[in-house]
Amino acid sequence: MLENLQKRTLREEALESLRNAILRGDFPPGTHLGEVSLSEQLNISRGTIREALRALQQLGLVETAPRGLRVRSLSPQEVRDLYATRGALESLAMTTIMEKEDSLERIREIAEFLPPEDISDIDFPECLEIDLKFHQKLAYASENQVLIRVWEELQDQMRVAILADESESARGIMSKKHHEPIIEAMLAGDTESASNLIAQHMRHAAELLSPNEKRG
């Protein structure tokens, strides 16, 4: 599960190994993270593990629990807030792109990252990466460096929220049919429709991924 470490800058390597394990879904939300167990798996000191866990806590991936620390579970309100923020950021990115002289070229480049029509045979973590790559490309094409930085800072929490629900409904919102209308509206120069579609896409995702909205 955890990646092997090379004996250099152990805190950074431990942080990267643990972060990657969480973002791959190896440690689902709610998983207890014991210093002793992790130090044995990675063959490094508990002090180094403690420093790495503290850094993960600052990144919003780990939270305090009765028995120490655990992988953070986002509350329903946090999921809704996350997707509302994404919607605002990506709507701004879309508007910025459409105002550029080479907007059509940029939009066509984003369209190259649309998810496949059929994603049923793709494993869930890969679907997630395909989905985020499309949205990342949208943010990057704006060339708004503040927007890009904030979007990137949200990436880890996006992954945690989505990996907490590997249902077919969650998979479905990552398909091409939920993204292509945004591109079509942008190519048509319809800023209002494109903005509404992004907002609708994010609201739908938030409804599916909010813990109190999950179906048994």
C-alpha cells in the first residue's frame, strides 16, 4: 500500500507516501493512522511520522480523533462549500477564457481532455484523475495565476470527497455527457449557458457526494 522510502529527507518522503496513499483511496476517510504501525511499515521513527501527520493535518487531509489521528471525512456542508467554491472558480476561468482573442483555440485544447463516452470499464481512481484533468485544464487555460493556485490547493480535498463515494452515481458525473455541454456552450460563445452548466454540474456533484445524501 505504502511506497518504499529512500533514506533521504525522510519527513518529506513520508509525507508524500502517506499523502499518495490517502489520495489513492488506500486509506479511506475515517481510517485511524497509528504512529507505531506507520513507522513500522515505512521503517522510520515515530517522530518523523508525527511530523508528516502534522503536515497532512495542515493540508486538511488528516484530523484529530479519540484515538489519535484519522483520515479526514468531509462534512456534508464542507462538501457543498467545496463544490460551490469550485463552481465559482471554474465559472471565472470559463469567462476569462471566452474573453481572450484566441478563445476558440483554448476551448478546443480543453475539449481534448473530455472524459471518454464510456467509463464503465475504467477503475474509479483513474476516472477521478481523468475528470480532474479536464477541470484542471479549464483552470489553467484562464492563465489567472491566483485562480490556478487556489484551484490546486483544493485538489486534495476534491479527491478525498470523491473517493469517499465510489458509487455508480459518483462515477456517472465524471462521464463525457456531463462535461461536453459546457464545451459546446463555450464554443458557441454563450457565456451565460456555460456558466449555468458549470454551476449545475457542481451542485449535482455536491448533492451526490454529501454524506447525508448517499443512498443506502
